[in-house]
Amino acid sequence: MWWRSSILLFAVSCFGQGVQFTVGASGLTALSHNGNSRIGAFTGAEVYWGRFDETQVNVSCTSSGIVDGFRLTCNSGAPGHIVIDVTFGGAGTDTLSVDACLTNLDTAERTLFTLASDRVFSLNMTGATVTEDANTDIGEPESAAKFYGFSGHSFSAYVVEWGLFRWNIASSGKIIFSPASTQQSGISGIQFGAQRCSAMYVRFGAELDTISTLAAPAYAAHALSFPQITNWPDRRPMATMFLASQANRSATNPRGWPGGTSADYLGAGFATARTSMLNQAAIYLNNADTISPKPQSVCWWDWGGDEFAHVFTYVGYPGSDSGSHLTSLAPELETETSGVALADEIVLAIRARGYKPCITLRPHRVWQSGTGRPTGVCYAQGSFDGQVYIDTSATYPSRGYECRERTVTFDDATDRVLCATCDLLQNGSVVRLYATSGSLPTALSSSTDYYIQNFVSQTSFQISTDEAGTNIVTDFSGGSGTFQQESWRGPATLSTHEATHSYADALDMMTQAVRYAQNRWGNDVLFYVDSTYYKTNGQNGRTDTTIGTHFWRQLSESFPGTLFMPENSPHGGGHAKYLSTNNGTLLTNPSWAIRRLYPETFSAVALGGNYAGNEPARSTVRQGMQQGDIYLLNVNAFGPVENQGKADLATALAAMRTITMTDRGQARTFRSDPGAAFRYPLFSRVYFAASAEGLADSTTYCERKELDRCYLSGVLQETAALDLSTRPYYQIRFYDYAGGLVSNPGNYGVIQ
């Protein structure tokens, strides 16, 4: 791992004695920097239990001294045996290094998945308080970096750590060193006999040092090991359009496309219905054309139609390696006119206006399909996100089935299963029964498929062990607790979807979906990714697991140059995070810590909901625009949200063309216009030189990104100030957020 040698990067300056420490059997007994004590207290380990495979094992640990460190030995020679070695280094430098290695020696030879502990140790630094919390979890396995800044009466410090263990920083300057608990942490999955290590650093500096000056080498090394995921210099806005509406649904227009309930997308009226859809798309594209600067993309959000209820909408699974999925979801989109499918006609219309196409993806298995009602057993995923099935031989609104759970009781007197809401079940459907607490009646098994017989709507049914119903179960004695049944429910309008079941499952599905979309519509298709999670933990108690940054890195490496905008994933690692102003939630733009690691990262922000008239949200958006965020406008119609969004864009653009700096105590303002052909947003630089000829090679300039800042001979200055007495010539240029020159008007001025 790169951080094994990165201490050389961190410890670049030594002053006097630097870091000095002594170690006892339980850890540090003394810590100083340049002769000043920096340890107020050191507290030893408190470890409780570990999860080995599926078994929780209580652990008891003892501490002993090793060279430059200490060792925790837990459950020696018994189940749950682990060893944690912690060593300290960096003597004579400005950086205290802490190396920790955990070895799994479990006598039952199981894999360690979780270690519960308040701490392996805690270090309270004398006179320090947290001044900057640059918590930057970028979601890379074994390398989720966090940076913290401290200040004290005569010193400052920063802490950086990766993965296996975590620093938890208290505002008092106390550092608690404990196992990481996140799903992607390095503690997960340490096999028997294996060892996992990680490194932590505390770097000390002068009182006026900041995290910017102290942690700069760490930031640089980290970004080198885990580079920017998304390189997307075009920051012009994007447009979103929605072509379907549930108000338009009917037997001949089941997906709710334009043309109303009378439109016939399934029969002889297709040509007329097709014209309605293309005309409506043209209206929305006309609206997109009025946005300035012109959007880079139009995202067809609801390309699967609106036949089924939320959350099945925005399906996000156009096809896979096996072919198109529109044939079962919205077959009219595959109907061809002059050899071109309707779905392709919409994409071609987007391209004809000069926009890149964008569609919605979703990391879910979404549906199965076939002719007739589903057969066989199904499984539900909690009360939400179960399997779904589309009967392609049925007609609207009776095409959908979903696997759902219902609470039941057993009536031994009538030989019936009773339920309050067992709606839309069918005789002959397969059902599974299980106890969420307690145990099933003695004659029943949770691993057996039973068949519904003699169903009474909403209230009860009998079960048999055969589909013909000749072996009705008549003994419901015994058992206690709470019982559930799960079975196919329908036909009905679907309101759920099936999530993928693991990281690998989600990655495989998304890879196939992207490959299909790009093969069909072009390699420059953009993707908004809805509901970025998968389900884990088996049949009962499934939990959402948010897809982390490493997932998008892998996907981006498979599809270089492709823009993904995940909705729920962490905003680390320099990928494009999708955000929305809907639902009364203010925006969360990339933190300064993320931007410091990945200066080119950005949000793709959909404006809506509470945005209109919400000045805090608008201010956040304007700031984000200046920092390189992309905003998305719904072009179905322009109301207060869209109009205020366009006005905020104009304000942000004007700000990006203006640079204010100080020259020998005098404020100077420089303005220019990059012209009509440019990428939004741009940042501006004004270069200074002793002569007009010297401007071309000058490295002295001020620039406007989110803030004004100045560089003297390429070196960043503390304030936006320069002495221009010997550099009166200036020239303004405009750059994209990848640092590429976009516009150089070529003219220059002279400071009078």
C-alpha cells in the first residue's frame, strides 16, 4: 500500500528535536514535539467482541510491550483469538506515525467481519482544539481518508488515517483510535491466518499553520493513489424532460405517453400517437433551446413510461447483454417507423438539436416477465423492494405482480391462515410461511412451498402441500410469536421493485445496462443513477447498503469518458454527485475538504421543489455554479423555479468574469467577456507582466473561482494581493475547470 512509504512525503521538514516519544506495555507514556509535551493523557484498549462468520464471540485482551509499540492479545489460543500490534515512529521529524496490524488467529478458523471496541487507545493532546474537520471518506476499500486540523496555544497539527482503524476526534483534541465500522472498511473480511494493516499520522506545525499547509503532501499523495474519477470539463447546464403522465394512461396508452387517454400506441392508431409523442418532445426541446448558455445534454428521465406507481417509476434498466428490456416494459417504444424504433427516434431528436442524450439508470433487478401469472415461490425483501413480475400477455391495468409479505395468524379450528390485508392473492399461488419471532406451528416448515387454496379475499385462505389441493394442511397447533407469509400478489399496478443483492450483483447489472445503452445510443450517453443502493443480509431483515465511491471508480474504468451522476452515493473520490433541491432539503455541495482533494469534483444539481423564493438555497446554488457545479432544469414548462434558476446562472456567470484584488493597498477590479462560444462555467485569470510580450509566459496572475486568489511567480499568496508596480501590463483569459484555455480575447491593458 502506498502509505507504507508516504511518511517520507509527510516528514519533509524537521526542526530541532521534532517528535519524541516513549512507549510502555500499554502504549505511549510520553509524547513531545520540539521539546514541548503534547500528551495530556493516554488510555489503553477496550475491546468487547468480534463477529467471526455469523457468530459473535466475546473477547478479552491483554497488553504487552513490543519494539516501539504495544501488542493486544485477545482470547489467546481460543475461539476469537486475534492480535493487534501498534507501533509508533517518526522520531526526530514533525510527524508521529502509527502503524496498526490485526491478525486473525481464531482457533475455529473463521473469517473476522466485525470488531466491537470503544478504542484500541486514545490520545489527548495537551492544549489542542479541533479547528477544521475535513472528514473526507472517499469510499475506497482500506483507504477511506479523513483529515482533521487542530490548533493549540503554541502549535497546530493534523491527523490523517486510512481504513482498517479510525481516529475519532473530539473537540477537545482527544483522538480515539478504534476499529472502523463502515461497510467498506478494511476490518471486514479478514480470513483466518490473514493480517490487515493500516497507517495513521499526526503532523505537528507552528501555531499559524493550517490543514492546508500541514497536510498538503498527504493530499497530494492521496490524490495520486486515488485520482479524480470524473473528468468532465463541460459544466454547462443540463435539461430534463418527462414524456409520460399517469393522467394519460388507458388500455391503449398504458404507459401514459402524450396524446391523452384516447391515444392508441398499441394498435392501428400508432402513427398518430407517435406523432403526438414526437411533437411533445419537440416542444420540450424548444424550451431547452431558450436556456443560455445552451445545455450540454437533455435527460429523458421517464423513458420507461408511467404505467406503474412509484417507486417502480424511473426504471433505469433499458437492456442487458441479453437484449432490450423495453419489449416487456414499454413495447411500443420498440415499434418501428421506416426501420427506426420510437425510442431511437426520441434519442435522434435530442441529438438533432445538438444535445448529448442522457437517460436514467438504477442498480436494481427491476422485474421478471412471461406470459400468464407467475408460478413458483418468490421472496420479499422486507415490506419494500420485493420481486416483481410483468405478464406480457395481459392488458393494462392487470399486468403487474409483486412479491409481498403480510402478517398472518393460524386458526387451528378452521384450518385457515388468517390475515387482515391478504389482498390480491390467487388460488394456486405458492406461499412461504415463517416466524419473525418464536416458531411456526409444529406441522409447518419455513423451507416448504405451500399452495393457496379456498382463498377468501382480504381475510383468509387454506394451504396444501400440492398444487391440486388434495393435501390440505389441517394441523396448526403449536408455534408462538409473530408470523409472516410471502407470495405473489396481483395482478395490480406495481409499486415496488427488486433491488440487487450485493456489490457484485449491482456492478454486473449496471455494467450490462451501460454497455447496452452505449451500444444502442452512442458512447457519449450520460447517466443519472437513481436509488444507488443494494439489499443485503438474507431473506429476513434486509438492509439498504449505499453504493460507495469505489463502485463508481470501477464502473468509470470500464467506461472511460462516461458521466455518471449517482443520487445517494457519498460525494467522495471526485465523482459527479446528483443532488436535488426538492423535498425541502437545502443543497449539500462538495465540501471544501472534497474539493481540496479533488479540485475538479462537482455536483449535478436538479432545481425544483423549495428552490423558488428560497434565498439560502439560491445562494448555495450560485456558489456551487461558481465552483463548477452543473445544474439541471426541467424543460416541460418554465415556472418560478426554472426562471429563478436561469437568473441565478446569469448572476454566477457575471461573477466569474470579474476579479478583484489589491495592489499596494488599492483595490483593483478586472472584467472581460469570454465571448459566445464557451463552456460553462469558466473561471477567469488576469495575468500580469512588465511588458506586453511578457504576458504569454507570465506565471504571476490572479484568478476567480469560488474566491479571488493571486499567485506570484506561480506561488499562491495568503491574500488576493500583489505588488504590480513593476508589472503594469495585464491580460484576462478564461479556462474550463480542467485548466484548459477556452477563451483568450488577445487584447491587453495597462494599469494607469
